[in-house]
Amino acid sequence: MTVKDLKPARVWQIFDEITQVPRPSGRLAKIQAWLVDFAKKNNLEYKVDEVGNVAMFRPAAPGFENAKGVVLQGHMDMVAEKAASSNHDFDNDPIETIVEGEWVRANNTTLGADDGMGLAIALAAITDPDIKCGPMEALATVDEETGLTGASNIKADMLRGDYLLNLDSEDDGVITVGCAGGLVSIFKFDYKEEDAPKDLIYFQINFAKFHGGHSGTDINKGFASATKLITRLLCTMGVDYRLAKIDSGNLHNAIAFTAEAIIGIKPEDKEKFAVAFNTFKAEVENEYHVTEKCFEMECKSVDAPAKVVDDCTAKRVITAVFAAPHGVASMSMEIEGLVETSTNLASIKMRDGQFVVEAFSRSAVESRKMELVEQIEAVMRLAGANETLREGSYQGWEPRMDSALLHLAVASWEKLYGVKPVVEAIHAGLECGLFLQAAPHMEMISYGPTLQDVHSPAERCHIPAVQKGWDFTVELLKEIAAGK
Ligand SMILES: [Zn+2]
């Protein structure tokens, strides 16, 4: 059984084609060419804007000239994460899909159903001659995952419709009507290299195989941040150390699932360090016994490196990351269970003589987001950061419960499945808020088939939910066309 055998066939065939085209965020030329080719093959008018968003347009079916125009939208880029054991080359290799019971996953890489499946549904709809409706557009945006670049730069002429269906949500039966804004904080600390003291013994600390996950939607699920753990160990172990290397976390929108450090300690502290390390490991096993089942925390003796980092800077950075907030800061008072504000202390890297620390803060409430951003900046300022940057700031999307589109969507779902869909807002960035800036008249909803563990190599897509999501899309287009 391969994805090509799955139903609905049109959707899965297009999804299969998309998985064959490399499309890691930031390197999208191949998928853009594929999309243009898709439009040409299907005789669709298309437009590529200056940032590389690709829109395809289908005129109204005869008799539906006055029906509302609908934009079906997904993002063309995918998060490129793989397991340490994988040799996958995201710039050249197709994603290897595996059908497993009711799920499709990839072989030790992200699957890219976020948002390849959204795109597949949009392209399936715009090429389906059986759907009779008003003007339809399929819009594929660039670099959603690395700062909503495509949506941030969208112009009104790329949004030719009254309603927008954003196909980048991940729970079957849920219609999303609001989202959180976000902001990436970057802090740089200049360090000096010194010859590594010869009288120390050196250890490499490795944290691996933590769950990781999405820094917004998974932030309240109790997963460990390897970045927080490694700074916690170094700050609390009660043994002085010199730092030769630290490399923790990766993408700002993923909870850190690996961390590595090389430290030197005095030979007489060896026993104390071993006890502290093992005690810490036992504490972590206890604290995370529900959510982290297979992590590895290892420490091994290594040869002395040539250089270490100057002690003052190393301690300032490690202490600051340990002290800075991470995780849920506040819950919504309006929607039960919704995280309102959070931050992900994503990574510590060493580049060109600098430590680079990244954090990603989110909130549905702009002022709350900025409070947290300022709070992290305050910690880093106390620690003497040489440079503070704010990048990719975007605002949230305010729910509109009186939306005509939302009413049609709820009615369509109820008609098909006999139950009301859940209507909610999410704690993650969606592009809708940015579309509203370009086209304030548009009404929007976001939905999509169930995906789990997105942004991690465990990402998987629920096969029956794809059928449901497709049927819902067709029904909703029909209801919109009927102008009810
Ligand atoms: Zn996505």
C-alpha cells in the first residue's frame, strides 16, 4: 500500500507529487516551478508575486458569476527536520512516505503534510470539474514556517476572493477562527577563545531523542526543552567548569530535542560531577516520566579541546538561558484550555565568535506578547548581551464569531457528520492575520485533516481525516456557491 492507493485519489495523488519536490523553507525554487507547471498543465491563470507566492485562478462556473469568491490557501514550504540517523538531503531527495494502518508518515524525516496536505486539497479542488461554484483561487505561500514571509508580503491582487479557507490546521473536526501572533528574539554575546587549560579533564555531554514538537501547539504538553535542561545542569550541578562548546536546539519554532556541550572540570571534581550528572538524569526521568519515554542523557570523557570560551561570557550566557522564561506564561480567560501567551527558549549556538540565543514568544494578545519579549530581553540585558534583535513579528487574528463563512462552515460540517465542529482559536501562528492586513474585507476560517507531531521526524497524517476534510471542503464550496 502506498499513498497513491489512498482515497480520495485526487488529493493523495497530488500530495504524492508534492512529496517528490524538495521544499525546505527558504529554498523553494523547485516547488515554485512545479506549481507554475501545475497551473499551466491545468490551463489555470496564475500569478507569481515578488516574494514567490504562487496563486492560481479559476473563473466562476456558468451560472455562479455572482457567487462569493473563495481562496483555498496553504503554504508551500515545510519544516526540514530529520532523525540523527537519517541521511536525507532535503534539497534533493523526495520525502519517503510510509502508509502504516490509518496513518501516513515519512522515513525518519518530517512528512511535510504540514502543509503539503493543505496544498493538495486546494489544488484538488481547483482542478475538480465536478465542483460548481463562484471564482476559485488556490494560493500557495512561501516560508510560512520561518516567519510567515509569504503572508507578510502578500498584496491584495493575490487575494481575489471574499472568503479564505486556510488549510493549515491540524485537527479533524475543528474550525479555527483565531491565532496567536509571534516574535523571534535573537541575542548575541561576543566571546573570546582561550587555550584550553591542560590541568582539566574534559567531558562531552549529550542530550538526545527528546520529544521536541511545535513550539506553540505543543508548548503546554509537558515536553522537555533540551536547551533548558542543559543550562539547568550546568548551573545547578555544583561543580565549576570551563565551557569549550555548546550547541543546543535548532529551529526557533521547534522545542529543542537535542543539546550538546563540552566542558572541562578539575580532576578532583570528577566523582562529584558524576554523582551530580546521574542525580540530574534521575530527576529528569522522574519529572518527565509521562511525556518523555526514550530520551538519552549521556556523558563521556573526551580529549582536551584546543580552545575554551572565556569564563565570564560562558557563565553569563548559560545563567541567562537558565533564568529566562520558557513555556506557558498565561492561559486564555476566554477559551478554556487555550494557551494565551508562551515562549520557547529554542537554541544556543556558537557562530563566528558569538553565542547566539534564540527564543520565540507568542500571544493572541499583542501587549502580552511584547511583555514576554521585554522580559526575556531584560534577562539578556542583565547578562550583558552585546546585541538584541527582534525578527518576524506578526500579530494575531481576532476571532469573529458573527462571520457568515463560519456559520456556513459549521452548518456544512453538521450536515455531513451529524455533530457540530469545535470552533476555537489556536496558540500558533497562522497566516490569516497577515492576509487580513492586505484584504481586510475577507472572512476566514482555518481547518485541515489531523496531523500529529508536526515539525518533528514523527510527523504523521491521519488518512480517514483527509477524506473528511476533502468532503467538507466540497460541501462548503457548494454551500457558498448556493449563496445561503
Ligand atoms: Zn503549517
